[in-house]
Amino acid sequence: MAEYSALSLLANALKGNKDWKPAWRKPDPKASYDVIIIGGGGHGLSTAYYLAKEHGISNVAVLEKGWLGSGNVGRNTTAVRSNYLLPANTRFYEHSMKLWENLSHELNYNVMFSQRGCLNLAHTPAQFDDYARRGNAMRHLGVDAELMTPAEIKRLIPALDISDRARFPVVGGLMQRRAGTARHDAVAWGYARGADRRGVDIIENCEVTGFLRDGDRITGVTTSRGDIRAKKVAVAVAGSTGRVMQLAGVETMPIESHVLQAFVTESLKPFIDTVVTFGMGHFYMSQSDKGGLVYGGDIDGYNSYAQRGNLPIVDEVMSEMLALFPGLARVRMLRSWGGVCDMSMDGSPIITTGPLPGMYLNCGWCYGGFKATPASGWCFAWTIAKDEPHDFNAAFTLDRFHRGLVIDDKGQGANPRLH
Amino acid sequence: MLITCPYCGPRDVIEFTYQGDGNRERPDPASQNFEAWNAYVYDRLNPAGDHNEIWQHSGGCRAHLRVVRNTLTHEISSVAFVRGDHASAARRKAEGQS
């Protein structure tokens, strides 16, 4: 019987809810493992889950510096989509979308995946043409996409200022109906429980302070809770990639760490039932089940590990929100926070073996890592288990910059703050 | 975040444009050293701590500045002109000492 079901809920309710097992154990680290995963965020936990489930490798430790899910998996704006232009990205993110569609069932954990659609607004005919091109590229690879007219958009989002008097009038949009949102914390907890029940040790408050080496080969890590050896050491630390790789003696990476802020308003009655993005700036918004509008914009634009940003971006994001939804002018912002993003040089991720023997690397998620969580773990687990990438992540190499094989969906060039 | 421009004094960060990592060395334009170009374009130190970076006071005097800023705290410990001390150079020129 599934651990969580209507029956188990009822049975535990009758017994005063005293018999629930913790979703994951709190084990002490063993002296050695087959695989160590550094980073107990969404990607590290999903990697551990798929290593155990798909490849039968369960002698695995996930090492987390803080508490589980305290990093970007708990800080994002929860949007899930696969509306990319370039085939390598589209295939990968569509694989992720398919895993999302069955995730609650697979994990026996309600991740509240809601396919409420994601609409990119176009504000000029040229932008609308560009969306048509992207939509066609998506449909060519079997991903759903449809163009919408202003009248259709008005019916979908009544609060949107669709008039000619808007600061940037809306001329149309590109909709992916299968896109949506998921409850980010539940994703971390669901993967953690799934991995834990298959024998993976999730070790919190365990900071990696260095690497154990035999010549060039990585043979384990030193941590705040002692040395731990492993045949394979996988790094999935997002914004901390530079710091962790420097511990391994890799001085430079094609990554810059930047801070991205996010915001939530006080709870409102149902206001918007889709994810909408602004085309004349960088703004995206959805409404949580609790009623708060969850929204964000661009990264602050300078290197930062601070997990907090500055006011100019706050001002910009609010302006963009009001350009689309003038009716929100009196709504109060409840909370804002920041997360550290591993901005890569072409805006696409890295999931690869190496760069040192015995090491595996997962990074470069920019500020779009949440939607990738299932496929990132799935592909990283494959890469770790088989010592070679799956087709889905074969293009996401570390040496693609050196070889001129960049995957630059936005066409921005090697400028991480613009991706 | 305030940046103290050597010309203009302390100004809000909104007046400045970030121009990125100041540790990179651009190879000579005629250079065909592939590795040097690759390092210039793609490789970053990305330190957690003091970071040497270039900002332009684009909403003010437009000078390019070399700033040392802590990426963990956003604290700025030094601001200087990218190419030496422009002000004293200008003064010397005006006084006919160049």
C-alpha cells in the first residue's frame, strides 16, 4: 500500500496522527558510499532518487550544507514550462515536462503540479513573429504551443490591460497550455522521501570543506562532519558551483553567480489562473493556491552570493507589473527574497562527467532550474551510473564553450548577466 | 548599494552600468592565441568575497571605474578610475606640465 493514501490518512487520523514516520531519516554519515551528491536541493535530491530507482544504486549520500530545501528549490517562483527554441533545450525540458506530468503519482507525494498554462505576451508585430517561429520550433518537436490574439488573451486574463492606451499594447501571445506551476517545497520533500525510502542517506548540516584525492582522481570529500569516501562524487550546488569547484582546484568556470529576487503579495481572491510573462522587459507572475501573487523579473545584474538584492530591480519589477495590471497598484507586497543563480555563459545548463576523474558536474541553471528538476536528476543519475551522458544531456557539456558548440537560446552571447 | 565615484561622490547604483569581471585580460586584437581568447570570453573566477570588477558611471560622469566589491556582503572597499588617475592627468595637462 502506498505510504500516503486516503486510507492511511484515515487510519492515522483515527490514531491521533501519532504513527507517521518522518519523511526522511537523519542518519550519521558512513565512512564511504558508492556515490556522494553534494547539494541537497531539488537537483541533488532528484539525482539521488533516480540513481536508486532507475539504476539500482542506493548506497548514496546527499550532503547538504544547511537544511534540506533551504536554497533555490525553496526560493523560486515555481513556474514549469518547456517553451524553448533550440532543439537541445526543447528536448531536455520536454522530457522534464513529461516527468512532471506523472510526478505526484510516481513519488506518492502531491507536488501540486498544475498545468495552468504559460503565456508569453508580444508587444510588437516583430516579437509576435518571433513567437510564431519559436512556437513552430516547439511544435516541430512535439511540444504544444499556440498563438493567441488580444481578444483571446483578454478572455483568459480579464485584469490585463489590453487597451491601446497601455504603455506597451499587447498584440498577441504564445501559449503553452501544458506549462504551469508546482509546489516547490513539496518537490524537494517528495524526492527526499522517495530517495530515503530506497536507502539513500540524506545528511543535512554537513558542509563540504574540501576534496579527498588520489593523484588527479577525486576519492571523497572532507566535511564539517568528517571525511567521507566515495567511488563517485557528484556536484549539484547551483549558485555555489564556483566555490565548490575551487575546493577541488578548478579555479575558473564558465559561470557567474548572480542574485535573483522574487516577490509575493498579500493573498487575493482568484485573480489570474495562468502564468503570464511580459515581453517588453522581464516580468513573470502567477497566483499561488494560497492567493498571493508570485512574481519576479530580472537578476540584479552584478556578481553576488548574498541571497538578497537591491532596490532598483524591485522598482523595475513593480513598474512592469503595473504596466500590465494597473489594477494592482494598491496591492501590498508581503515578502521578497533572493536566491543565488549559477549563470552560465550561454544560458544553458551543464550536466556532464568530469571535469576531474571521479567527479560529475551539474550546474549552469541560470534562473530556470526549478522546471528542470526532474529531468536534471534523471539525466545526471544516468550520467553518473553509466559514465556517459544520455542523449537528452549530451549537448550540455562543460567543454562546449571551448569547442564553439554553445546553446544560446536567447542569442545574447557570452554575457551571463543577460541570459 | 552606493558607489562612491571619484568625480561625483557617493551615488546610487542605479546610475551605474555593470561591465563585468575586471580580472579578465583581453588578448591583443591581432592575437591568434585560442586559449587566451577562450579564457577571456568564457572563464570566470567568480569569487565569494572580494571581486575586482568594472562599472561605468553611465548616468553621471560616464567614467569607467575599477571597483572592489564583496560578493557576499555587497560592501565596496575601493573605487578607482580604470586608466590611472584621469583627474590629475587632466590637471597636469591644463597646467602645461604634460
